[in-house]
Amino acid sequence: MRARGPGTHQSTLNPWRREANPQAPSRTRPPRGAAAACARSTRGISRGSLQLFGRWAEHQHMGAIRLERLAQHLGEREVLRAITLHVRPGEVLGMSGPNGAGKTTLLRVIAGLLLPTSGVVRVLGQTPDHARRSGCIGWCGSGDGSWSRRLSLRAGLAFHARAGGLGGRASATRIHGLAERLGFSSHLDVPADRCSAGIRQRATLGRALLLRPLVLLLDEPLRGIDTASQAEILGRLRPELEGRTVIWVSHSLEELRAVSDRQVELRGGCLREAPRLWSAA
């Protein structure tokens, strides 16, 4: 069964450019990833995520991710300062900045893992906590230590799939496909504590993608993965990211140029937008 939404169109990557359906009404800028996500199969997406998407799709002009004068204090330190940011549906936003600039803190606030000190944060029109509990947010942290040490990667991913409402057969198929795509299939039955940091990072990225969330927050998702494999993984990720709203954090500007539609820099708790990487098609 396929869900359809207003403004459904075909999406292509060339690289990562999307073009409107010729039969769709003429617009200055065609609707992007939200419609593509609607056209995609709903298998593996939680019921709460689909219900939330249905309500939000009527108000896409609000943006998939919306921050208004967000501030975050950690103790005496002001980590984020009056950040305002709107991320369009289906947009891949690249974010760079020096260590300690607040990039991880910002993603944790958007993911609903950290309450903001002040300001407004909305994901698909809802609070981050509600969007996360609905299964709409996929999170991939750098050096993620949340794996159970004695469980195999397959068992850890299967547990996450069951918690998200994915059935056993669909779960097994999805896990196998992601493991092949991200290059850790030979380690699926190895306990997490016996895997290298690079293999665990691949599996962490796979876990973020597992339930096909509408929003992906990726904090240095390729960290610890050997350089030779990074380009291959980037190429294989393109079908997974198409139609989804993504914030991709990295210190590598080359990596961000390969994946993002636009770039921002976080420095000293303040956000500034970099020049556009290319003009829209």
C-alpha cells in the first residue's frame, strides 16, 4: 500500500537534485522530499509516524524542522545562542563547525534528548519528544555506546525494530539489506563488544535508517570508518536519504559537499549559512 500526498512528484539525484513532476501544478520551487516520502512504501514505518506525518503534511510551509531563537545553557555555559533555522521537507542540511561549537548539543535538542533552555523547536509541527516517540526521528551519534555489549549486532537491530513495530519477517529483510548496503553483514552475528569501532558505527547508522524515519539527525555518521569505504557508503546511502529531511554534521567539507543541498556553520553557539553549493535545477 502506498500513501499519497499533495504535490507528489518524482525525485532524482544528479547529484541530489530533485525535479518536479511535469504533470504537477507549476510552482516557483516544487515541493521536495515530503511528497517523495509519501510516495514511498509505508512498510516499516511506525503507525505513530504515519499519523503524525498525515497531520503535518497539511502544513508543510512550516518546514520539517523549525527552530526559533533557540538557546541552550549547560550549567553556567551558554552553548547555543538564539538560533533560528528552518529546514525544508526533503532537504539535506550539512553542518560544520569546530569542536565545542555546540553541534551535538543542537542535534540532541532537535532529537528530543535534551530540553532547550528557551526558544521554540518543532519537528514535523510537533515537539521533538513527540516526534521521536512517534518514530519520525532517526538518530546516529558518533561513537555511540548504546549497544548492549553481549548482544550481537543482529539481535540489537532486531530489538530496535520490534520496539518500532516492525514485524519479524520485515525486520529480518530490512536488517539484511542495510547490513549489505553499509558493509557489516559479515559481523551481524558478532557481539557488539567484539566489533571494531568502525563496524559499530556502520551498524549505528543502519539502526538510524532501520524504521525509515522521515527525519534523520546524523552526527559525524562516517567517523571511525576507513577512508576507502566512506565514498562507497556515501553512494549507497543516496537511495536511503532521498525524500527524507536530514541534518548531517561533519568536519569534512568535502563530505558535506557530496551530500548536502546547503551548508551552515555553527561557531561559538551562533549559526551562519554558507553560500549555496549550487543553484536549484
